[in-house]
Amino acid sequence: MTKLIYVAIISAFVNNVVLGQMFGVNAAIKGSEKMSNALRLSLCVLIVTFLSSVITWPLSEFVLGKFNFEFLQTIVFLLVEAIIVAILTAIVNRWFSHRRKIYGRILPLIVINSAVLGVILTNVQVGYSFLRSAVNSVCGGLGFAIAVIILAGVRERIAFNDVPKPFEGVPILLVTSGLMAIAFYGFTGLL
């Protein structure tokens, strides 16, 4: 149990996919325009990361690993991720048609989001068990959510402040995310 808590803290804070490993930075910047978009993107990334991890772990363990097809991992994992996003898109279109326009912009961001693929590949490369892989994927998604929500809050606060002309827009966001990465790196000393 303590190892699961350790994996959870490491994946959410110390090895944060956005701030520590620099995965999904593009989606984090695009998704943090408004707080409502950040919350929706975070929820979608959390769901896709968890489902992808739960599906790809057995594929990696019992199919790719057993027949020595490890070199196909990235392609197979991307296909699984794309299929999950397609299924989620169909679900949103079918049962949440009033939200189709909102999620129609968010779900394609997840397909090209390297954070999801980064978490899945980390699960395989580190050699996590199924349970640890699931915990890592949920907490990796939470780490993505933490970073995106903080960036959205910072963007909303910056909108009302005077920022030097060369730093307006994305540059100040990158400086802010760099400072956040340094702050998150401080969690390394806790473990």
C-alpha cells in the first residue's frame, strides 16, 4: 500500500507529465485559455489516460512482450489511445449532444497529447504491475490536471496585469510554467 502511495505522489508531483517530463505542453497551453476549458480537458485526459493504461498493459504484457514485438509498442499504444478518443467522441455525440461543440474541440487535443502516451510508456518501461500502472495513470492524469488548472488560473490573473510587450501571451506562460516546474521539483526532497 505504501508503494502505491509512493507511485501516486511521484507521478502527480515529482514526475509531473507537464512540468517534470515536458509531455503535453502544447495541450496544456491551448487548454488553459479558460478555467472551464482546463477542467474539461483535465477530465478528458484523466479518463483517456486511465482507460489507455488499463487496455495497453495487458497488450504489452501478454501480446507484444510474449511474441517479442516490443518495437511496436508506440504504434499500438497510439492506436489504442485514438480508438478510446473516438469512442468517447461517439459517446459525447450520442448522449451529450448539447456538449458536442465544447468537447469537439477538446477531444482532438487528447489524440495528439503526448502526456497520455508518456504515462503509458512510463508504465511499460518502469515495469509496473497492473495495479501500479493504473495508479500511475490516474495520478499522471491528476498531475496533468494540476498543471493545466494552475496555468489557467495564472492566465486569468495575468489578463488583468501589465505584462511587458515581448512577454504577452505564450512567453509569459512558458516562464510561469518554468517557475512552476522548479517549484514541483522541490517535492523531490520530500521522498
